[in-house]
Amino acid sequence: MRAYFRFVLHHRLTVGAIFVALTVLALLSVSRAIVASSMDKLFFGESPAYSAYLERLKEFGAEEVNIFAFESPRLLEEEQQARLRRVLDRIERIDNIGRVYSILDAQRIEGRDGTLYVSNYADEASEYPSRIPDLILALREDSLAGGLVISTDGRNAAVLFEIDPEVQRDLPAERGPEIIHEVFDIFEDEGFAPSEIHRAGFLVTIAEVVGQTYYNLRTIFPFVVIILLATVWLMFRRLWPA
């Protein structure tokens, strides 16, 4: 042990340089780390119950819905509809996304004189712009849309999308956050202010966790190291104790 300490003390700079190099390599490795395996596989593996559950998803759709809500005082107006349709078209083209649903898909279902009438709120708004305030009110009170794709005050709407059940089982852990970032970028590209976009859902949570992890590694950790080194230098006038 004496020989070891003697060697370290006699080759301080060399040993320090080796530790710095190893630290830098470790940080580079971590920054490019790939989890790759599916979150579902991680927790449920080859469970027969999980396989049966996936089969049900193919029939009824995914239970995991991710939501992007946005503020707009001009819902259903032609210009707003066109912008939202561009967003929806681009989201539908993203790999691994299944169904996409929004205020433009909301249907008005009424029973009159023993007959069931089904119409689309957005289509009615385009055909009769003067009725938009009444259609917004009807949407807010619609049991299938009110409080879901449109807020109770009628000033906010939501875009909901599912992950394709066919790929959910094998979806890499990194792909989820990538999808969220791609959707967010689409909203920004089409003129939606980031401060007016509100996100919710499992993938949204995972994306934020991953983002905070990278932020800690790339920003907070180096800053803390610098503070510690500076503190040690001020206390001992040397960096070796660090």
C-alpha cells in the first residue's frame, strides 16, 4: 500500500490526467447511451396476460393517449381549421403513431322525429361561418367532446394521438420522447406559440424525465464539478484533494 501511495504522490499529474480522461470518456459514453429495449417488455416481459392485452389493443385501440392542448380564441374558423389540419396531417405521417383525434373529428349526433342525424362540427362551421359561436357552445355541451377535445370555456382544444398497437410492444424507450419532440416541433412550425401548448400523457412524462436527465449530465454536473474544484483550490491552494 505504501508503494501505491508513493507512486500516486510521485506521479500526481499523470494520475490526475488519467482520471480526467476516464471521466470525459465516461461522460461521452453516457451522453450517447441507448436503452433501446421497450418499456413494456422491461416490465411485462413475455407474460401471457400482456400478450392477450396487446391483442385487445388491436381490436379496440390503445388505452395510452397522449394529449397536446393549445389555446385559440378562434376555434373552428377557417384559417384555424386549415392550420390545425396541417398539424394533423404531419402528425399522422410520423412513424409509430396510430390514430389521431381532434376537434375537427368531433361529430354532432342528434335525434329528431325518430331519425338519427350525424354531422361534423368543423364542416358545419366551414359551411356556415356565422353559426360558429352556436357550434362552439354545442361542442362545449356535447357529452362526447365537451371537456375532452374542447375546454369548458371554449377557448382551448386538444389533439389526441395513440401509439400504433402493432409496434407498441417493441417500441424502443428512446423513440417515445422523440415522438413527443417531433409533435411539439410540428405545432411550432405551424405557428402555435410554445407557451400556448400544454402536454400530457405517459410518453410526455418519459420525454421530460429523459430531457431532465440529459440536462443534469450535460449542464448541472459539469457546473457542480467546477464549483467543487474552485472550492478545493480556495481551501487548500491545490486541486489534488479533489
